[in-house]
Amino acid sequence: MLEQYTEETIKTLEWREHIRKRPGMYIGKLGDGSSQDDGIYLLVKEVIDNAVDEFMMGFGKKIDITVSDQRVRVRDYGRGVPLGKVVDVVSKMNTGAKYDSKVFKKCVGLNGVGLKAVNALSMGFIIRAFRDGKMKAAEFSEGLIVKNPRIQKTDQPTGTEVIFEPDPELFGKFHFFSEYVEAQVQNYVYLNSGLAIHFNGQRYYSRRGLMDLLEANMTGTGLYPIIHLKGEDIEIAITHGSQYGEEYYSFVNGQFTTQGGTHLQAFREGIVKTIREFYKKDFDISDIRNSIIAAVSVKIEEPVFESQTKTKLGSRDMSPDGSTVRNYVVDFIKTELDNYLHKKPDIAELLLKKILESEKERKHMAGIKKLARERAKKVSLHNRKLRDCKIHFNSIHERRMESTLFITEGDSASGSITKARDVNTQAVFSLRGKPLNTHGLTRKIVYQNEEFNLLQAALNIEDSLDDLRYNNIVIATDADVDGMHIRLLMITFFLNFFPELIKKRHVHILQTPLFRVRNKKETFYCYSEEEKQKAIDACGKNPEITRFKGLGEISPDEFKHFIGKDIRLEPVVMRRQDPVSDMLNFYMGKNTPKRQEFIVDHLKIEEDRVQDYE
């Protein structure tokens, strides 16, 4: 029987209740911190944004940030929150100074929501404001005030301090990955030349802005020196590399717009128009932008983002005079890039050479791609290799960020994951044996090798990552030598042809338990020797101990525990200092005396580990 629709069914939630009941509206998905788009990192960003906005307005050149496993502290040296409003700015919706464009121009936080969301979603939240030799503090839990002391005298410098611990009731067994926070910090200093951020004791600083950002994110040397152009409210940096595809970093008012938006669309359009006009030739768009590595940053008043998470710009207006984001960005590129290429004929020549090489390769690959597509049609992708998830059939767009593709090997492992998965958001791609070692091979092999061709089709990444079908690509293999080898082969494939998947933290390794320890009352799944020993102690005398040697040995019922809300994913991280080419040559190239020596030196360690497990 349907419940009656009456006055009693209409509910009004307090601000904190609404945030806690619908956190996805404010911070996207919750997550446990293993993915860079998990909500706990947005909480960190919301606090840092306020500190950076102070710097952008000319107050405070330093920010201190400390992040432990589950606790965050951010201290800026700006103006400090007005003492009489300290409680209000973190506990009353639609309260803040960002509504006054004279006080905060071209900032990110506009809705008076950010700090309130952090407060409501935190087990503990403390704010301290230092101003005019006085200090006002307030302490909250789950958005409810628990301590509200009076204003006190202080000798601390002016500014604001926020300390918070996300609520484990909402985020589960979460922890912060310092690499993800470090990436945020580095972007902040690249976009705010002159700002010093001290993160966990290390100082981050940039003098050259986006030029530094591009150099830090490139895994090799550009084909020509980085073109760096700056205007009053716009900055761009461009070069071409040797990788496949296009790679962009776009920002609005210091906000990393990972999904682009109107400013990035205009940037890509402006590059094509300018180059066509400069060389007086109607080049194909793909030939101009293939292998491009670029960054664009714009500053606009009252930007409109497509969600509270601010990952995509929706604004069309650039300023009150009616000029649009598109016109502003395109006109800037057409003027400044054209001038630059006229002044630097040597770089213009290198750029032309790259475009012509891309044109030649595209025409050569056209026939191969056609054959590959025909072959892919003949092979029943959805029945043979890919067991898709429902969001792609039902177009549940709001859940795309939750989508996961497990890449696994062997019928038994694939079968267990397929039966245990969430059919709404989790898909499975089955490998047939070990994939090909693609080190040193050209893009041609992606289309000629059936397995890679079908995987590329499943991911929908042939031309760009714009329409990537799965936010998380999870390599799920056994924790043995063969499984490790398959992991290396798949990572080599992604690094060679789609490095941006790893750079943008889409690729992960599935962590599965090594042991099961149980008695008649309790069952513990253990991922290490340490966890196993704790489980044995908890179970008491003579517990049953099982060593899992392969994914196929884990039943579908048990697999549900490992790929559900408590899934453990280890992100494949490409550190900026990693020499990718050198690493691939060493580990995946032909056998060399150095690698043989490395294997011999580490063989004893692996033998000891095997004996421990036995």
C-alpha cells in the first residue's frame, strides 16, 4: 500500500541536516580517499580556497597546511574573519563576504556553502580568527557548536586557522593520500606566483606560473620550448610532446576545472583558428592538436560552475561589459600566439613539422583503424570480453563518476567478480592470458591487437578522454608472479599510449586479501601479515586460516566484501620526477646485465616472502 501524501510528509531540514543527508550535492561522491575525486579532498580544497582568495586580494603571502591520515589544518595570514562573524560564516547558509564583489573579486567561493559543508561533514571542526591583536575561536561537531568561548587577546599574526576531521560515520575507514593533496598544493602555487605554501613541512613556490606547471607535468621534453603568454586575466602555456592525444590543464580563478568548460572549449578553438590563419592552410583539427600539452587559466567575476564541486565552467560572460569567455579567450590567442610565432620563426617551423607529421600518421592509420573497427564489430564485445554496467545503457549521467571497469584475467576470476559486482556501476573486461608487451611499439599495435583494440573501444578513448566511459579502471590480478607481470604489462600499455589516464589517476590496482581468519563467530579478511596476526589474536585459540593464492579461489559471496563500499584500491601514481621512458626501458625492454643484476639482488627477498606465506 502506498504511503499517503499529506502535510506530514513535507519536511524542512536544517542546513547541517541537509548537507549530511545529501552530501553528494556539495562534495560529489564520498569515497575513502583512494581516489583523487573523493569528497574528502574537496573538503580540503574548500578550506584552502578561502586562504588563497585572501592572497589573491593582496593579503598574506604564506599558507601553512598540515595533513595527517585523518586530520587537516590550514592556517593563512590574510585579513582574518571579522571576529563577530566567526560562528556565522561556518554555520549559517548563504553567509559570507563573497557576495560583495568589491571585497572579493574573481574568487572561487561564491555561494557561501564551502566551509559550512566542511563543518557539517566533520566529526570535529575548529575555526580561529586572528585580527587586531584579538582571537575568536569556535568548535563544532557534525555542524553543531560545542564550544564558543569569548574573544581573547593574542600575539598571533592576523589570519584564519581551520582544523577539521571528516566524519568516519559518513566516509568510513578513510585516509588522506598526501600525493593527492600535494597535487592540489602545487596547482595553487603555479596559479598564484608569489604565494608560498608550506605543506607538511615542505615549501612550495612558483615564479613562472603555468610554465612551471607544464614542465612539472610533462614526462618528457617538449618538441619546442614552452610558449608562455600572459594577459590581465588570462595566462596560457603550450607545447607539443611525443605522446598520443591531447592533454589540458584548465583553471578558473585558481579552481582546477577537471572537466573543462567554456574557457577550455574557447582555448581549443582559438589554437586551431590561429594556426590555420598563420600557416594559411586548412589543417585538420586533430593534426593541430594531436600531442598538444597545454594549460589555460582565466579570471572572471562571478563565475558560473555546473555544480557545487566546480569542476566545469558554465559561464558565458567574462565581464560586466558583455564580452564572452569565448571571444575573450579566442581573441587573446589569435593576437598573442600569432605575434609570438612571427617573432619566433624557429619555433613556428618546429610546430609546422609536428603538424605535418601528425597529418602523415593520421592518413597512414586511417586504413588500419577502419579494419580494426570492422573486426571489433564482428567480435561480440559485450558478450565476449566486456560485461558492462547499467549506467551506460540507462544513461544515468549523475552516476558516471562512480563507474568502474575491472580488468581481470582468467575465466574463474572474471566469473567471481562478475557475479559479485554492482551491476549498476561496475563492469568487467576479461583478458585472455597475458597481454602483449607494448614497450617500443607504435600506436598501430593498439588497432592490430584484438585485445587492445577491444579494450580501447570499451573505454571509448580512441580519439580523446573526453568521453571516457569509466572513471575508475581497476587492474584485478592475482597477487603472484604472473599477476604482477600482467599488472606491469597493462600499466606499460597505458603509459605508452594513454598516459593521461594514469596522470589523472583513473588507473588503480585492486587490493584483495591474502588471508581469511575465522572462528565460529567472526571472519576477518587480512591484507598483510600484520592484519593476519591481529585477526588471530582476536579469534582466540585455533582459528581457521586460509591463504588465498588467486582471485579464482575467492567465491562471489566473499568477493562482495572486497569490491563494495570497503573496496581497497591502490592508485597507479606517476610522480613528476619519474623518468617514465627510462623506467620502461629498464623493466620492460630487452634483458640487460643491469636488470639481471637487479633481479638477482632482490630474489632473496621474494623467496623469504614466499616462505613466510607458506
